[in-house]
Amino acid sequence: MARMHTRRRGSSGSDRPVADEPPEWSDVDADDVEDRVVELAEQGYNPSEIGGKLRDEGVTGTPVPNVKLATGKKVTEILEENDVANELPEDLENLMVRAVRLREHVDENPQDKQNKRALQNTESKVRRLVNYYRGDKLDEDFTYTYDNAKELFE
């Protein structure tokens, strides 16, 4: 078992039911779902938030439990097709935001050893993810630095 930077083990959760078609109670048009996804992205929501909103609020009052079953495409695929996708993958962006916050905290509180370690771990995860995405979703010459990250999120 790979434990990245913690003594804890992964938390088990419930598995999504195996299904290859949307439930009959959620009979929304695929085009309506795609339009709603693009609309939510333009309002500033990221892909995971869009999925939650569609599950909770739905399209025209009908919940959409799974965008991929309803449309045949993932939320990120829909966003890329309509040119509203973020330039960075969501998981990398979240880690970079966290690293920037931690760096600012550690600069203000140099005696905080615990958060200094958390910053090291977070930046390590960021570098690992950058290597994973480099060439595919990121430019070949993209490298993580605190200054670059801070510029991106100002």
C-alpha cells in the first residue's frame, strides 16, 4: 500500500453503482446537460463542483446523477470541446493553491515546523503531478515554482 505523506490509511467509501445507462427518472436531454455544464463553468465552477451542482440541482429541476451516462462525455471533455476548460488540471490547481497558502503562512510563522513539513510534502506532490501531466495537459517546459504559482492565482 502506498502511503504518500501520512500515517493514516485511505478512507473507504461507498462505490458508485455499476450502470451503463442513466436511470429512468433522470431523462434529461444530453444537449441541455452540456449547455448547463458550460454555463456553470462560465460562472467559475470547477469540474467537480459542476458535477455536484448537476447532481443536487439538476437541469430544469431534474437531477443528473452522472454526467457521463447522460451525455456520453465527461465534464472535462465537454469543457474542452467548448473552450472553457482551465489551463491547469483541477487536482494540480488545488495543490498549487494550497502550496501558495502554506508558503505565505510559513513565511509569516517561521517557527511553525509542522506546516513547514506540510509545505514540503505539498510541493513534492505538486512536482510529481507536474511530471505526470507534462507534455499531455501541460507544456513540456512547465515547472512549478512558488512565484509562478502565485502569479497564476492572483
